[in-house]
Amino acid sequence: MSRFAIALFCAIFALPALAQAPGPVPPVPVQVQIFQYFMAKAQNGNANAEYIVGTLYEAGKGVPKNEPEAKKWYQKAATQGNQLAKDKLDHSSHAAREAAKAKVMAAENTVRERAEAAARQRAAQEARARVKAELAARARLDAERAARAQAEEARAAEQRAAAARKAQAERMAQRRIDALPIVLSGGWFNNVNAASMLPSPNTSCLQAGNAKIVCFSQRLHADVNGSALTYTVKSTASNFGPQGTFTVHYLYHVLDVSGDGSDAPNGGIVADPPAAQLGWQSPGHTLQCQARNTQVVACTDERHQMIEFARR
């Protein structure tokens, strides 16, 4: 650049100070005049003037600031070999490249950060899913173990029950009770009343064959639903089992309904009573009995009520 151009360039930035000196205000600002001066030279192809016009556009001196227009004049001056314009363009290009590079790096960082955040989120979700699956698997294992333990306990309980039943059966087998001679020995009472369906002071019994006892009671008295009954009982003990079990089937025979029966002993009814109706009352009733020992016989009637007889 010539010394003249340099001097003019320096004058651009010195003129504002000179413009503030006392004196009349020029009709056109000095910086505008300077811009117009160098613009005229630049339009005639002066490389130095082109460079200066570019600086004025870039700085906004004498003309509104316009970076694209400044770049255009820098390019014109550089095309004519102006080194300052070339340096300016190189610096601008480098700055633009750095800015673009920074923008790309920022975008890459944003993408990378988002990818890392997504990866962390996926990892957290997978971790939660693994924990949930592990807890579910552990719960299933616990449930299976509990079910196995319950099944084993049930099997053990069944085995214990089976062993108890077997032991009971063995004990019963070892203590076989022949109930027929026990029942036939007589003297059976229910509380204070002599029995009316087993051998007792109220009955006459005999053995029929090898496994049956038939009894007939004497005349008995009972008050049933306000009626004084006189009756007898026929009973048959049969089906004697090896553990002292047997069955008693009995029938009432009502002889008198209206009489007071005061001369007949109390029948001591312990099961279903006779009806206030004369004659035999079929089909009768049944007791399921067992001789617990030689002194006690326990029976269950048709209503599943327990009746106990004892010898005296």
C-alpha cells in the first residue's frame, strides 16, 4: 500500500476528533465525505481504496455497518493483489472455519450427550427389569419351595395318620373282644334303670345259634306325651364283630295306652320311645354298639346319640 493510502486511512480515524473542534458544522459529516472519496476511487478500480471501503463498511464509518458488503470489497482488493485484503479474508475464513468447526463439535457433543443419556436410561431400565425378573424368579422359587414343603408335610401327615391307623388296627387285633358272652352275662343298666333291650333284671334272654341273642322284656311302664303306656320290648343282638362290635334291633309292643301302669317297672327309655298306639310297632329301631370291656357297652342310636350301658 502507498504512503498516501496509509496516510488517508489513518486520517479516517483522526477526523472525528478534528470534527469536534470549534467551527461551523459542515453540511456533510466528514466521515461520510471520506467514505464517498474512497468509494469513488474504489469504483475506479483502486485496490487500496477497495480495501479501505471494506474497512469502512466493516467498522460502520461514514456508512451503515454491512459485513457482506465489506467482504465484497475485500475480495475485490485481494483480487488485485492487496495483501491486507488477503490477510483480512484469510482471517475471516479461518474464523468462519473455526466457528463452523465449533458448531459441528457442539452438535456432535449434543448428539453424543443425548446418546449417552439414552444409553444410561436404557441401562437403568434394563437394570430395573433384571431386578424385577430376579424378584419374580425368587418369588416363584419361594412359592415352589413352600408348595413342596406343604406337599411333604401333607405326605408326612398322611403317613403318620396311616401309621396311627395301622397301629390302632394292630392294637384292636391284639385286643380282640368277644362281645357275645359279655352281653349275655347280663346285669346291664342305663344310669339307674335296668336295660330293656339288653340282658338285665327287666329282660329274659337266650342265645340263638352261635352269634345272636334274643331278649323279651317284662311289662314296662312309660309316660309318653301325656299317655301312660304299658309295653314290652323284643330285641335281637347280632352281627358280633372281632373288636366287640354288634347291632341291637328292637321292637315295641304296646299293651295298654289308657291304664296307669303303676304296677309295671319304669322302662328307662334311652332311645326312641314307643308311640301311643296298641300293638307291635314295626319296623323298629337299631343301635350300633361296642363292648369297650367286660363292664361297659357304648351304643349309638339312629339320631347318632350316644347311649352307655354298664353292668351292676
